Amino acid sequence: MRPRPRTRPRPRTAVTVRSLALAVGLATAAALTTGCRDETTPAWEYPRLAATLNALSTALAQGCATPDPDHCAARLDRLDTLARRAFTEVLDHRLLDQACLEADSDVRRARTLRLAAATTAATEQAQAQTQTQGQGQGPVRQDPRHPALEQVRRAVAAEQAAYRRLLAALEKVRTTPPPGAPTQPV
């Protein structure tokens, strides 16, 4: 019996070259598909922060759609959670600037003034009700033009304006490109 001729094994270099060619082809295809998208928002525009700011804007618009300051004040209390989340995301991305800090400070100051005005109005209303009941009269109807209520309305409007300034400052920081970043979509 004759020995079988041995088949020659393929050189390892051919396998390596084919694998390398396949890897380069896949990498090129991946680069082309990700790099040639018609992106409308660059990666530096922070889409999660954009969603939070959009939710904050919507909540601000819907929360104070009625002229009732009590309803609006209750909604403003709920806005703080969204504002804190947006501010935290700005801090996470290291985007904070002086305008954001000033706007956040304005919101805190306006909230403090609104809560103080509401407390004053509630105290005056309770005193007026106590005096009226002591005189034997019926329940007190509070004049909507009462100075304490006017102060609450102005404080609510000031807090709304402070939230709008905070929203504008955060949006400006979010959309400002970092130094050296391309400003046009690919």
C-alpha cells in the first residue's frame, strides 16, 4: 500500500490575513454606518438632559395654566423635583456655569418669598376668621384684592419667572458646544 500523499496545511498567515481583512471590513462598515448618519443633535447636546428640561418646561406650562395662585403654588412645589434632577444632570456632565447658579439661587429665593407670603396670608385669614366668629358673624369671605393675597400672587409669578430663567440657563448650557466640537451635523 502506498502512503497517502499528505495534504499540505494552509499556512497560518493566510488565515490571519483573511481574519484581519474581515475585521477591517466590519470596522469600516460600522464606522460608515455610525459616522454618516444625518444626526440632528450632536452627542454633546445630552439627550437625557433635554428630556428632563422638556418635562420641566411642560410641567411649568401646565401647572400654572389657571389663574388660581393656590393651584399654581401647589404645582410649583412639584417642579422642584424636576429642577433638582436637571441640575444634577448638569453637574454630572460638568456643564455648570455662573448663569445656572444665579438662576438656581433666584428659584430658591423666590420659593422662600412665596412660602413666607403664603404663611402671612394664611395667618391673616385665620385672625380675620377668629375675629369674625368672636363677633358672631358668619364665615369670612376674603377679598381677592387683599394685600396679603396680592403678595402671594406676586410671589407665585416671581417664582414662575425664576423657573423660566433657570430653564433658559440650563437649556443654554445644554446646547452650547464644548470647545473644539463640530457645530454642524455630519
